[in-house]
Amino acid sequence: MLHTLAVANYRSLRDLVLPLEALNLVTGPNGSGKSNLYKGLRLLSETAFGTAVESLAAEGGIESVLWAGPEQFSQGVKRGDYAVQGGPRRKPVNLRFGFAGDDFSYAIDYGLPEPMRTMFGKDPVIKREVIWHGGPWHERRGIVDRRGPVVRARDADGHWQVIEKRLPTYDSMLSRLADPERAPEVLMLRERIRSWRFYDHFRSDASSPARIPQVGTRTPVLANDGRDLAAAWQTIVETGEVDALNDAVADAFPGATVDVVDSSGRFSLRFSQHGLLRPLSQAELSDGTLRYLLWIAALLTPRPPNLMVLNEPETSLHPDLLPALGRLMKRCAENTQLWVTTHAESLIQALTETDACNHLELGKELGETSAHGFGPFDSPAWRWPGR
């Protein structure tokens, strides 16, 4: 499980360090930085797939996503006595993401490329990338350490040895290194991060992939767009917690049942409800009903990930369904670390009924995102590796 998430200089996240628990609820008004935090977490996950630099370039390059305010605010500016002004830069340009976990911690530091004749000038370069044993960063805790193109790892005797000298500075070592003997931690962390799942606004329009019957194969992980809903549902029936599946349907739609129909190898859902003379296919379901069934399939996965991130799951759902969705989320958090970003008061209330919910309420002052209730000495201990 992750215990700390840290982001520095990404859009409104100038220097944000947050504590994490098994169930994490992120709220705040529009413009407070919730979307930036979600995007930052997703960028962090993309390091394991080798697509983070591509995503940053698609956003306009590192200069477009960097914190746009001054390096620091004086007390006079915070009180409103003076206008916000920029001064001479004291630190090199950096864009940083990191986390601390039960066993391994990780940080990556992006910077500006050296001036050169290239058409890829928007690509950031990786200045430092480190894996260490849990807790705040310290050189003595380092396991694998990358500076520019050179990667070092500790051997069995605790001595550093160079394992790569020419790693491209636009590639993360998580996506490129595959050395189970000299750096097994890289492989372990990569697979762990690759298991993270992000679900953001399932489509429910008439041409949505979730409404179209698909070829059915065992599907322990629901796709991000929900196209394999029926196959994922049947997989839970046969290899997962079928009682929990039925309970989740009954909790939201009393008296309803859901089953899967096989038509020449293509699977589709059939929704039966008291009062209807025939069952409804997934193409006929209302937007809210379809989305709720998608959330059931995602949250009751037979293959729980290390982390599951849900962005505004209340979209198109009637407020009466949100307490049941909250109960489903709390059940999911027993097996996987869950991150939920929402505006819905009834869902917030349902999740915060338990003391186990880590409620992170974001706000913004002078363009900078912060978490309410966390002063300078309340945030988790965190140190960024230097360059």
C-alpha cells in the first residue's frame, strides 16, 4: 500500500505531500486542483509503461505543465500586502512525482533538455530517478539510483555497481530496465505500478462500447471503457464473489437480477426487474443503470490491483444510488487501495461514515493547491532526492 504521495511543480501542485490510506476520498470545489492531482497520479503510473514523456509532450511540453507561480511566497504576499512577483530562480527547473510504500518508495525528477538542434525540444528529460526502502529519502536507503543516462544498483554486499550507462534520458528506468539479477526491485515496482487501474467517466451513449455485445473471454479486469462488461460480469460469477455481485445489484435495484447471454460467442447482459414483461439488454439500459453495473464489475474484480483510482464516479447516477455505491467502494477497499475523487455530497457522506476513510479536502490559495487541515508540520515526512 502507498502511504505518501508527493507532487511538485505540476500545474497548481507546487509542493503537495499527502498521506494515503486504504480508502482515500478527494474532494474540493471546482478549480481546487482535483483534476491536476488525478492527472499527476496518472502520469506517475505512465512511467512504468514508458509513456509519461509522450503525455507531457502532448500537454505542450514541460514548460506548459510547470507551476506558473513564483518559487515561494513571502508572508507579505500571503497577507495581501504586496502583489505576487517573481524573483531570481534559486533552484533548477524540475517536475517531480513520487510515493512512499510499505516496502519500496520511488521518485522521478523531470527537467529541461540541454539546448541542442532537435525537433523534439518539448520532450522533458529525466534528471534523477530513485528507488529506495520505505520512509523519507536518504542516500543510505537507496536501492537503484539513476542520474541522467547512468543507472546504479546495490549488489548483495550493499555496494553500488553500474548496471546501465546509456539509458536514454527520455525513458524511465522502470520501462527499460529488465535485469532480475542486478535490479529485481525495478521489475517488481514496474509490475506493481502497471497493475494500477484508472476509471474515468464511462461512456453511456448509444454507440458506447459498453452497450455493444462483445466476444466473450475470461476477463478478470474490466477495460477502462467498459467494452467487456458482460465478459467481466460472467468472470465474477464463475471465479469471483457471486454473492457479493448479487448483493450489489439488489442493494441498488431491489428485486432486479442480471445475467449474461451467449449469442454465437458474443456476450451481452440481460437486466430483469419486477414489473417488466421482458428483460432489458445492455443496449436498452438507462445511462445511470449501465454505469452502475460497470462500477459493480470494476469494484468486484477477481484480480484486485494495488491501487484503483475512480474519477467522479457519480456521473449520470441518481443520488439515491450513491449510498449503495459508497458501500460497494468500502467493500472494495478491503482488498485494494482505493482513490475516489467526487463532488457528490451523498457519496461523500456514505464514505466518511467510517473512520477508515482518509478524506483529503483540497483548496487553492494564490493559485496553489493545498489540503485543508495539513499545516507545515502535519504532512507526512518526505524528502526529494537531489540532482
